[in-house]
Amino acid sequence: MTTTRHSGRGRPPAASRELLQEAAFELFVENGYLGTTVDHIATRAGVSRNTFFNYFDAKGEVFWVELDATTERVKAALAGDSSVAPTTNAAGIGIRQAMLTAIAPLQSEHVPFVLTQYDLIGSITELQASAMSRFATQARLLSEHLRRNGVAPAAARAQAYSLIACVIAAAQEWAQAGPLRGRLEPYVQSAIDATLIAE
């Protein structure tokens, strides 16, 4: 069992991805991304360095707690869609609905830190790589589902990446909308309706 440390800031000696993310974001605001280390985050959260690495592989991973949770919800939504779609269009509607279901829980307070505090981060090469890896995972999930439902490989990839592009564009608009932005889902639905026209 990992031994935890109190930070002296009233945090309980327990860890979670969300707790570590909160501690990291506080430090990024105070010291900038480059001025914050894993040790700083662990100390602020009141846990050990080893505990941090039980949850994240690197400092930059703390940005993607919500995105990783969304990917798990996409998996669950697609797993629940066991019907074989008779047409490319019907299959495309299925993956769009899976994505909308997955992002439905995202409220205003879940807007990605990386989109609202961009100037605090500095070098973003590491973050871009980890974000692209996650979007590629989601696109693979979507395209594989389409292929299982009879969509040709090239069309499946195109639909999957088009949907991911809509989500990214919508998330950027959502982040820029300010504290009254509300839920992400309407932004994504609007982007899909404007870009991916059903046949």
C-alpha cells in the first residue's frame, strides 16, 4: 500500500486522478507548466511521487482526465450498439450518437485547462503528442465500429476523423465562450450538423 503525505493544505491523504489534476492545475497557475514538477504536484496533493505515477505516466497526462473518461464512455456506448447498420449513413449516425452520449456529462466546469490557460503552458510539444494519441484512439474505436457494421475501411476512417474534428472544433468554441458556456454537447451537435450532412 502506498504511503501518502499531507501537504499541509488540508487535503485528505487519499489520491485520485481528479485530486492530482486539481493540484497540478493550481500549481500551473502559480508557477506555470514548465515551472511545475511531478514532485511539486505530489506534494501539493499530499501523496507520494510513486502514487502520482500510479495514475499518470507523465506530468502532461493530467490534462486529459476528462478526455480519457470520455473515451471510456465512447467504448461503452459503442458496445451497447450491437445492431448491424444497413447503410454507411446509418452507421455514421450510430457513431455520432455514441460520441454525443459520451460527452453529455461535460459541463462548463469540465472545459479543458489546456484550452483556457494556454499561455501558462509554454512548450506544448508533449501535450500535442499526448492529445493526438488520445484522439487517434477515439478515431480507431469509431472506425472499427463502422467497419464491423459493413462500412468500407476508407469511408470508416474518413467518418471517424471527421467526427473527431467536429468535436475538437466544438471544444475550442466551448472553451472560448466563457463561464456561461454551459454544456459541451450542444456545441458538438451544432458542429456535426454544420459539417457532416446526413445523406
